[in-house]
Amino acid sequence: MKGLVFSEFIDMVEERFGPDLTEHIIAVSELPSGGVYSSLGTYDFEELARLIKNLSEATGKEPAVLIKAFGVHLFGRLVHLYPQFLEDETSAMDFVPKVENYIHHEVRKLYPDAALPSFSIERQGPNRLTFVYQSARPLGDLAEGMLLGCAEYFGESIELNREDLPATQGHRVRFDLVRAEALAEESKPIPKGDGVPVARRKAKSAGRTVTLRESSAPLIRIGQTARRTAELAAALPPAASTVTPRVPGPTRASPAAAAVPSGAGDTSAIDRTLDYLRGLLLDRAATEYNPKRDFGELVRATADVGQTLGMLRSMLLNPTAAAPAAAVPAAAQEEIDQLKARLRRAQEARKASETIAEQKTYELYQAKSEIENTVGYLRAILENMDDGLLVVALDFEIKLVNRRAQQLFGLDGIELLGTALDQVFSERVVALVERCAKHPGPVTQRMDLSSPSGQQLSVVASSILAAESGKHIGTVMIVRDISAEVEAQKHRSITDMVVGMAHELNTPLGIIKTAVGIISEAAHSEALTGIDDDEVKEELESVIGATELIDGHTTRMGRLIDAFKKLSASQMTEAIVEVDLFELLQEIAEVMVSADERLHLAVDADLDPIDRQWVGQPDHLTQVITALLANVIEHAYPAKAETFPVKLSLARDDEHQTFRISIRDYGQGMAHDQLVRIFDPFFTSKRGGGGASPGLGLSIVHNLVTTGLRGSIEVESEVGQGTAFLVILPLRLG
């Protein structure tokens, strides 16, 4: 239990019963803390139980009465210490339901280790509130007292009923609060049967009921004349001060009060502590006397305080010196003893507070360092994200933006934080955020748009909800460059169409080839070749020529359809094996050079044999490298060139776990408009040149590398300087 509760209880006992009894119950309770409490500290509940028990024995008051009175006192002190909790509140009916989710939440921020009770609302209406209070400690009476104090604070006419519920530990209590208006309405008689009046509301028979009024008496407004609060006040001695607490803080000892040393000599510390006590005593005098009406009494009280503290200072500075017997009256000596006891406790409380404060300061320093490290870590993540991120508040002000978002939207160098969204973004983006902001619950909206640089962007906006209240507090936007995905989707769509067409063309093409074969076979039969008619022979030769022409073109169409089929990833069923990648490249180079002697090919790899091992599909890679080299022969150099120099190199990137194969020529190069379309199906820089698969070679290569070999392919080119293809493959496929 927090020290604030203990220190406030000691204050209440001093106000009600005086310092002598306070010191007595502290002494007989034999407390581990010695009765010294700091609001920052945590103490065993058993200490409070001992104090209440001994106070009850010393005063003859029931513990329940003392605890309820303390609850009223404690609520008043909490109002003074934490007025922000009640700033906008006007009714106990509205305030009590907020204790669990708001007040306790804020208290845990101040005291993370606080063990707080729970409030479970069973029924809530404009005139009635029923809830169950549950605590691990037997503090139902304290809760009742605080409810009384709450009603007194708001000055409301409320009846409070209490029903103790079974609990294995601590207290479990049901409280029922009813407004006066509802009670007055319920008390009206209604006819029933023969017309005998019957009360609308009957008293509960189950459990113990505590009410602020007798059943036969009219309802009394809870406030200065509240019956139950008055009963509690009457059961105890009057407070030595008014309702306003004497100590304006969570601890009984001011942090500014210096400790009094065990010996004499430190006059500055003694003077600071005595000044603190003088302030306390003058505060009490100011509450007991009206300066306008009792000015003389106030002056005399001030003089008495000064005289008493002067004697106390002399005794502290000269503890061994005996004061003249006549100089210290018995009454003054008693006050001095009381002040010395309070001074000792104030000193010890100050020391305890300083120790805890130092520990809390160190913990705060550590927490601050951890927060700074976490913020730095998160900032580094945000700034290095591949996606853009923006956070927009409910007032459409930009609260967070990373560097990638500024790049994608073309807003580099512009200060966006604190800027209104509509000042820098298009109406489409603003409308997207508005749809999220106006939606009553969590929602995600998506929109595709083009950036100023021509990139295809995907913007996904999602509402941000507060973790505790679930209220909408802003919108987060994730921005992604989907240009590559769009191109890949376009490529896949064309590929799927072409492959589908290839499958459909195979059937009629097979029929044509079969028919041509039958015609050709008949034209070469003995029956027709033995005819002597010259005209028939001439026509027959024309038929044979036509069949040969048809056969040649159907064969060419078959090769074209086979090339189409290679675009489909579903055709890639080659087994995965381990090969020496450098030796594979050398074999490919030898085959290509033997096919065209103009190709001067240099293969380079500065790797140990163990580092050249690749786990993949060598046939597919052979097809890729062969197609790239064939592209060099066909497009890189002029047809009249005597040699086609090419450099084929192999490197290994262990950081990214990849092989990098480069095919570099030194030929004509490509312009930008050709470079951006190099992998598109059917694109070629040489139309009308024939060939088995016009415009499909590099498209097949791209599909094989990205889909079949799980890699990537890049190309760089400059007109007049040549072209370089870079194939990047994972070290292990599969």
C-alpha cells in the first residue's frame, strides 16, 4: 500500500485526537517503518491494520467508524492533491464509473506498483448506479467512506446502500447509489387491489444495508448537513483544523525540510526545519482564527508559536544545557515535547523521501535512456524502410513522415511535419484520409496513383485507434512503389495469353502437317509420277512445291509455338543439382564460339573451386546464357563486324548469398526507349529479319531467371559503349 494512505491516516489522527495519542498508537503498534511514511514508498497493509486496531482500543471507537471517517478525509485530500481528476465532473453518479478505467489508469502512471481495487458496474442510469467493489484487502468501509466524501464534495442528495458479498480474500461489496429525485418518485403510493397504498420501493432484506437516512425520516441532502457524514463526525473528536488539510502535499514532511542532526552544530538545518514547523503551526492558527474578526487572537497565537519555537531551537543547539525551571512552564514543556516528537518524525520522513526520491530519479534516468534508445531505433527503422509512411492527425496535420515517403511523392527537401495535408497532397489523397477519419470504426482504404516521376504507387490508409478507449486518433498511410509489380503483372498476363494461344494452335497445326504429309505422299506415288501428260506433270509439280512450302512454314510455326511454351513457368520441371558454375559457363562459351567464330569470349572468375558450387537447374541457366550470347551476336555488333568481343564473368556475394553472372559486350549499345522495353514480349529492334522467335528471346530469359531460377536480371547500356546484362542467382535454389 502506498505511503500516501499511511501519512494521511496519521494526519487525520493528529487532527482528530491530537499528537499525544498519535505518538502513543505509533509506539504501541511497533511498526517496522517506525511510523515514518513517504508518499513515494510502499508499505505493508498490516501496519495500517495495527494502527486502526490500537486507535480503536485507545478511543473506544469501532474500527469500521474510524475507517469510514478516514475514507471521507482521504477523498477530500485526493481532491486537493489531484484536482485534475475532477475538473470536468459535476456528479458522483458520473464520476464513480470513471474510477476503474480513468482514475486508476492515471494512478498507475504515478505509482506503477500500486495494488488498486476494481469497480465492476452492474447498472448505470441517470438516477441510479450499482457497482461491485472488490479489493484484496478488507477495505470495504474505506470505500464506503470515500463514497460519502464524494457525495459530500458534489453536494448531491443521494441514498447509499451497501451489501457485503462473499469473498475468499479481502472485501467484495455491492454499492447502490440512488438520487433523491428517484427516491421521491419511488416513494409515491400507488393503488393495488382494494386501493391500499403500497410503497413503490421496498428495502432490501439480503445483506447489511447502510443508509444516510432513517426509513421514516425525509431524505437529507448530502453536504454540510449530511446525516451519515454528521454521524461519523459526531462519533469522533472535532478536527483541529477546518476541512482544508494542513499539509499541502502527498507527504507529511516537506522535501525542503532539512534533517536535524543528532548533535548540535548544524544551525542552518535546524532553522530550515523550524521554519517548516512554524509554517505548519501558523497555517493551523490561520484556519482557527478569522484575521478580520479575531486579529488579536491571531497575533497572540503567532507570538506563542515564535516563543515556543525559539525555546525549542535553544534546546536543540544546547542539548546538554539545563533550562531555568521558571523559564519553561509545564504546558510549554508539554508542547515542546510534542514538537520534538513531530520534528523527529518529520526528519525521518524527509530522509526516507530523499532516499526514495534518489532511487526514483535514477529509475527515471534509466527509463529516459531506454526511451531515447528505443526512439532512436524506431527512427532508424522508419528512415530505412523501403515503404513510405505518413501519420496524419484528426485535424489533417502531418505528424510523422519518413524519407521514403517524401521520395515517392516527390517532396524531398520540403518540411512536412506540422503542415496541413491539403497543402502538399492532391485531392485524391486528402479524400482517402477523410474516408478513414469519418468512418466510425477501424477501416482500411487503398488507392493507386502515379508519382510526379511516373512511378506507380499504392497508397494504403488505415485508421489509428487508441489502445484503451478505441477512439479514432488519426490515420496512417503506407506508400509503396508497385511499378515493378505492375510490369511483372503485365508480363505475366501477356505470357499467359501467349502460352494459351500456343496450346490452342498446336491442334490445328498438327492437322495441317498431317494433311500436307498425305498430299505429299500421294504426289510422290507411282500412280501420279507415271503419268505422261505434260500438263498433268506440271500441275503435279506445282502441288508438290506447295506442299513443301506449307510443310516448311508449319515446321517454322512449330518452333515458334515451342518458344511460346518456354514462357510458361509451369514448363520448368528440371531437377535441382549441384554444379561447378564456372565450368558450366566455360562449356557454354565453347559451344557458342564453335557456332560462330566471330565471337571472342573471355570467361573470368576469381573463385576457389569450393566457392563456385551452385545448387540449381543448369539446363535452364544454359538456356539463359545461350540466349544472351545469341542476342549479342544478332544485335550488339554490326553484321559486317569481323569480331564480337564479349566478357563473361562470375562473382560471388556472400553478404547477400548470391552469384552474379555478367555478360558484357562493347558494341552499339541501346537507346533509353529500347532499354525500358528490352524484356517485353514481341519487342525487337529488327523487324522483318525472320527467325524462330522474333521478339521473344529476352522475354523468355526474363521469365526463366525470375520465375524458374528465383533470381533477377538487370541491364545497363549506353549508345556507342555497349551493353551489360547482370544475372543474379541465389547460391542454392529450392
